[in-house]
Amino acid sequence: MGTIWPDELPTDLSGQSGPKYQRVADTIRNAVEDGTLCIGTKLPPVRELAYQLKITPGTVARAYTLLTDDGLLQAEVGRGTFVAERQTKVPDDVWSRQLHLQEAKDPDHVSLFSPRLVDVGQVAAIREALIKVSQSDALQFLNYPTRDAYRPLREAVVNWLSQDPLGPLDERDVVLTHGGQNGILTVMQAILKGPQPTVLVEDLSYAGFRRAAELVRAKVVGVAMDEHGILPASLELAIRKTGSTVLCTSPEVHNPTGLYTPLERRQQILEVLRRHDVQIIEDDCYRMGDARAPSYRALAPDLSWHVSSISKTLTPSLRVGFALAPKGRGPDLRRMAEYSYFGIAQPVAELTRLLLSDPRTRKLVADVRREMDNYIRIAVNTLGGFDLIWSESVPFLWLKLPSGWRAAAFTRAAEAQGVQIRSADEFALRDGRAPNAVRIAVNGHVSPKRFEEAMLRLRSLLDNPPEQISV
């Protein structure tokens, strides 16, 4: 093959949009895809192509580098740059993985406060995507973000969530937030009204609901629940007593117990909510596996606001969440986000778009889930003789303490043994009663061996309660 610019390809790229290096890259990419440039074709040297296109050598070099990083071109020292062979299968090691990032500085200390994900390659994936972001249009690093600028990411989110039972979803329904907690707060800001509105939550619930409500000066009232979630009769009574117009709930993975609300109970809850025109904020951030029932958004698209993120499936470091509005309410939610924080950082938006659009990312998420499930099995094998609530693909366990222990005393004793866990008190309302239980989160930053050692320390404490019950 020669090294001249093929006659079929343009030498004047001025009519194309975007940075010059991107125009060159797109022209080459299209030529490879339509067969104008075949596998093994040697491209012109940088300076020669720059002369033909009347642009700088640096611009051509940047286009070649971009395409080489994407695997479309292959550079060989002393020989030149060629169209690379297409890979029909992504190698298993295309993204390096480091399953357990590092052991803690204190080898006897393991934090099980909050879930920490195993690295199965997402660190390398983020680094790879960051390189691509750094080569983006310079205006992306200089301009304020706009609604149109976020559209590619919103479309990627719609595609990413397409496998979940959410009902019809359009990119105009999606608002990007700084993680799930910010998503809950943004929804509350958009829908709560009056001088002191009331938000209903499960008696035992994610503390983030309460904190978000406090920020918007709302009162929080608990609703009784059982092993299937909120009790419809208690919900009816709470609505009548408080006049609340919002319910916050996590039907797929209840935090902190890990319990699940089956479809029949969800439908009973919806009957109550519809009678009183109460809206739902559904927090779906802790679900790592497939949904077991249709979401409230699918069951009641006119009432449900859905919040999720990539924090428990891919990485919490980016602080990217998704708030989904009911049909027709997207502008209300978007307006509140723009008034509150204007939007997430545009480079972070582009980074997230690249990750969600990459077909390899779904395998990463599946690998994360599989590795986290292994930790759950270790915990169940060690503590299974006690009253333990757990599920696969839920990154924490709920342990009801045996006679002789109180939650506060047990958490202090565990910390003295180098294991940090959360007491049920942290999930109860201020005027509510907490059960005698603790939440144990999975820490994928330590090895399975270290994690098992932590579980054995907890089991030793459970087997040997103090002679006197302390509080």
C-alpha cells in the first residue's frame, strides 16, 4: 500500500465542524468503516499529510494519537502508522484489574460503615476515559454547561437504564445530579410546598431522606413497616394525620435492612397514595442486580420520581446520579437543578458518557456484582448461625443481635476489635425506636481473607455477650 492520502478522501476539511484534529480523525475513521482504508493500509507520515491538508503537523499527530488510543490505528516504530486489525473479541485484560486496591494502613482495622467496591477494571476504564476527555474540544473546558451540552449524557443514561423496569423514559425526563443524595434533595426542592411540608419515610430508613428533608425545612414522619415494607394501613393513617404529599421509599433494596417490597404490596401502597394524591420519591441507588418487580415509576408514572446513580455499581468517586421525573415534570426538575447547582461539571459529564456508552462497562458492572457477592457469601458462611438478613447483589447485611447484646454496646465492642459497623440507631428517626440490630457493609478494598477475619471477630463477640447488658 502507498502512503499518499487516497483520492477518495477530501483534502479540504474546512466544511466540517469541530476542531481540526477531530475532523481528521473522523475522516479516517469513516474511511476505515466504509472500506476506503483497508486493514494494513499505511497512512502518510504526519508532516506529509499535514502538507496535503494544509494544517499543522501537531494537528495530524493528535488525530493519529486519538485513533491509536481507540485501537483503530497501530503505530510501529521505524515503519509508520497502519490501519489496525479489527478485534472480534475484547481481551479479558483490556482493562487491567486490581481486585483489592490496598489493605488498610492499620492491618487490624476494617471499616464496614459503607459499601466499598472491588476494582475489577473500572479504575483503568476511568483513566482511559479521562485521557479521551482531555483531548476533547477546548470549549468544553471554557464554557458554562448548557442543556444541549448535557443531552448526549442524558441519552446515554436512558440507554444505560433501558434494561430496568422503569416504564417509558425519554432523555427530557432525566436530570443529572451530584450523586443519589443530591438527586433526592433536588426532587424534594421541586415538589415540596408550604411553610413546613411533611415527608413520610419508613420507620427505619436511609438517613439521607431525613437530612434532605431537613435542608428544605420539612418535617419527617415515620410509617410502620414489616418484612414486606410499608404497611398500607399505617400509611393511610399517617397521610390523614399529617396531610403529607410525599413518600420516600426504597422498595427494591431497603436501607438498612436489605428487605424487598413485593409487587402485591407495592400495588396496595399505590392504592393509598392515589386516593390522597401523594407523590413518591423512589431511591434505587443500592440495587446492584436485576429488579425483582416493576418500579413505582413503571406502575405509577404520574406520581413517581426515581433516583439512582452509579455509586454502588461502578464507582462513587464521580458523584453522578440520575433523577427521573414523571412524564411532563422534567422541566420542573431541570429548573430546580439549574437554580440550585447549574449542572454537573461538563468534563465529568463527558467522562460519564464515555463510560456508560462503552459496551465493556456492563461487563465491568457484572464483574463488580460477582465479586461483591463473594464477600456476602463469606459473611453468611461466618455469621449464618445468627438472625441475619441478606440478599445477593445487596452490598450490606442486617444482623439482629442475640440476647445479651445491645446495638450501641456491640458497635463499641466491634470497634475495639478493629471492625467498624453501623448501629440501627443511625437509621431510626429522632423520636423513633430502633431495633436491636446492626448493619454490616461489604468492603471490597480489603482482601476476602481480611474480610473473613473481620467476620470472625464479630462472630466471637456474638458468641460471647457480656454478663451485664450495657446501653
